[in-house]
Amino acid sequence: MLANPNVERSLRHIAALAVFVALGAGLFSAASPARADDTTGISGAPSDGTSTDDRSRFSYQVDPGQHVDDSYLVRNTGSTAQTMKILATDAFDTAQGAFSLLDTKQAPVDGGSWVTFANGQHSIDLPIAAGETKVVSFRLDVPSNAAPGDHAGGIVISVATAQGSIMVDRRVATRMYVRVKGALQPALTVGNISADYAGSLNPFNGTTDVKFTVRNNGNVALGADMVVNVKTYLGIGASGLVRTSVSELLPGSTRVVTVAVPGVPQLGYLNPHVNLVPTVDKDALNPGPLRTIERDSTLFVMPWWVLILLVVAGLVVLIVRLRRRSDRIRATAWIEHTESEARRKAAEAIEDQLITTGVNNDAS
């Protein structure tokens, strides 16, 4: 065990710390039976070879073919002796966007496979007494044909214990980023942008859900800060600005993002807009200039009050047209009746004249 008091002070800054409750009276040690208050705990952090240092992760910027020697400080924070497996493995992003590492039994194929320990293997078993601290040395050998960019992984402490008939693998880890020098391509893209509108009784207070996919098409791990809003005719803003962010995406990873933009009026034409600025974690290596990305979409939302006005206007037009048609029919009928009456009266007048003429002729 290290007796240096600096170790104890530094251990308070160890990033990953897990303390696990006793497994119960069913587990036994070769030296003595487990007590009900026994605990299993592990912690680890980057080390300068004797104590922890100020690093929160392992970050290396290396040339192809280069090797790096480094150390990891491990402590048994539990109350019983245990054998820990120290290993290196590869990282990946989960569907929910969390940084994760391969299972203990799964072999790494990228940056994690470049690490070996004192035994020349990719993992090492470390017996360690309760409360004891040990420094584990390891070596990073970068292949001569390693691709430029970030290769993410982690140094893992694994303790497998039996819990009934099940083996439980308890792990803590420290992230490891290996950036191989060469042509860096920090590049995020925004695609598959779409939008849906949910209206309310207030035509000026709807919500637009903007959905899009952020993909890391480059070879550098990046996060993103985003501003999402909705515009309308002539690029005039139709909503406030909604600010959100995306946690770090490893190269090749994608993230589906949905942002709700409130206070959007029903103006007919809407133009959802996304502005994305790539970011780098504060403890990450700087990849250089980052390009801002802007994308938009089109959404047509017919205001309900406009629909009502259109319906009312349509009814008015229909009524006017029907009335005009009715008036036209009545006018035509009246004209026909008037003409008929005129013809009838003319015929009667001619007939009366003929009768009068005939009577006069008979008299003479």
C-alpha cells in the first residue's frame, strides 16, 4: 500500500468511484467468512506513476508507429480483499447518446487493442487488499498504419463476483482518446429534417416539433450547440430561439434530435430552421476550426380562423350565386310572361278589329 499522504488527498479527486453493498452471508473468503457489513468498492484514475494527476481522461496525440508509457492508479475502496481485472477496450455511442465501452469479454479491435500491460497482454489480474492502492503501468503502441483521427476507448477496472447463481461484473472506467496525427476532418452534418405542428385554441400559440439527425461524418469526436427556431414569410421570425446541445458523438455516430419550439402562430407558411455549432469537450484535444451548419425545412399550417373565414366566405358566395340564379330565373319567367301577355293582347286587338270590320261591311 502506498503510504504517501498525497495519494489520499488525490484520491478524493478520482473521477470514477463505485461502492457496492455486501453480497450477503452466502459469499465466503478463504481467510474468513463475509460479514453483513462487508462492501465491495473500486476506483481508478490516471496516474503520474506514484499518485493521481490532474487528468480526467487519457488523451494522446501521437504519430503512427509511436508508443506511449502511462500509468493507472487503482484502489480497493471496499472492506474485503478482491482480485481486479484491469483491461483496455474500445468505446462506442449508444442509441441514447451515451459514451459506452465494450463488454469485458468482448475483444477490442481499435484503440483498446493497442494497449498492453506489464504481462504483455491486453488485461491483467490484480489482487489487492481492502483499502490498498496500486499503480498499474501500461503501454500504448500505435500501429504504423493507424488511420488519422480519434480512436476512443477506456481503461477499465472489472470485478466479477457471484450473486447467487449469477456472475455480476462491476466496472469503473476512465475514458481514453488516441488522436493519430494526419488529415483531421472535424465534420458534423444535419439531415432528415422534418417538422410537425400542434395547434391550440389560440392561433398564435402553437408548438412546432423539429426533428433531425446529427451525424459525425468526420474522424474527430465532436459535440454540438444548437439554436432552433421557426421563420415565416421573407425570413421573418415566427418564434423565439430554443437553445439545446448534443453530447459528444464519436466518429461515425448518429443522434436523432427532436426540439419543441413553442409560441408559433398559425401563419400558413412556416420555415423551421436549425443552426448547429460543433463543440469540443473541455478536456479534449483541439482539432482546429469548426464549421457552423444551417439547415431548414418547410411546413404549411392552415390557420383555423382562416378556414372559418374561407367557409363563411364560401357560404356567402354560394348564397349570392343561388340568389342571383333564382332572381335570373324569376326575371326570365317574368319576361316570358310579359311577352306572352303582350302577344295575347295584340291577338285580341286584331281579332276585335276584324270583328268590327266585318260588322261594318254587313251593314253597308
